[in-house]
Amino acid sequence: MKLIGRFLFIAFLVSPKTMKSQSVDTFSCTIEIYLLKKHIRTYDTVLKKSVPLLPTKEDLQDTPFIKNPEFLLFRIEKLKVKGKGLKRYTRYRCTADMSDSLDFRMEPLNLATKLAAQFAFVVNGKIIYGGYFLHWTTQMVPHGVCAFASGKRISFQYPLRDDDPRLNKDLLRCLRNSKRLSRVNEKNGR
């Protein structure tokens, strides 16, 4: 009789209702990239320096440029990079694998002749960071996250050493919960 009681207790813990709520929590994460309606100035004329791109919800276009189902996997590689002398520091290489090629979608942005197309990276309706889509031949790098799209992959680069917005806690939690995060352990950089 004790065995039946234990079985019923375990069955209660793993009931279909419980399993359904766990699976809903696992996939309740949405990641989208929105282009901005208009160019936001990122140079402060008073301070005479570049400032981060901080878009608001009013700055976003009505529909996402890249939708949640298109994001298949995010890969974060931790690199140890040689600095001057013997000093080494940590850098991260972040890439996103997409379900379809982005080449045709990127063409109308005409990045080869423009400096950049500004975007906002949005997780569950919250803007995580602003960034710039750039053409792979671009020489000038804006202040903030730069994205380079080629085929089914987007490379998100951050040239600064301060707080890296690509490693935002909400974003990482969302990626983990939706099973789209791949971390690659330390590798030696250049």
C-alpha cells in the first residue's frame, strides 16, 4: 500500500498540468530586432564625443525586422586576447544563427553606401540595447554594438571594454530558457 501512495505522490508531481506549465515557461521568451524609424544622433555636441545609442519604444518601426522564430541559436565565445606587453584581457564573440538567409532582407538597407542602419535588440518587449547594422567593408566603427549579417548568420561585435550589452542578464536568461544559448569555453585570441 505504501508503494501505491508513493506512486500517486510522484504522479501528482509530474502531472500533465505541471508539465504543460513548465513547457510554457521554457518557450515564453521572445527575441526581436527592430529597425528605427529615423536616425538617432549619437554625437553629443556639448561634450564633443560619441554617446551610446539608446532608442525608446517610440523610435521602433511597427513590425520587427527579424522575428523571434527566426532566431535558432546564439553562440557566445569567450576569448583571451593579448594586449600590450604580457597583459591579456577577455573579449566575447557573439553570433546568431538564423532560420533563413538575411541577404535579400539586408539589400534594401543599402549599407554599402550608407554608414549604418540603426536597430534595437528587444527581449520580451524590453529594449536591451541599440546597435548598428554595418556592411562588412565598413572602416569606421560607431560607438556601441555593431552587427554584420551574412547568409544565415549575424555577428554582433562590441569594440569597447566597458559593460558589454550583449551579455545582458535578461537576454541570457531568455536564451537559456528557450534552449538557444551555446557557450564556447575560453579560446586564445590573437
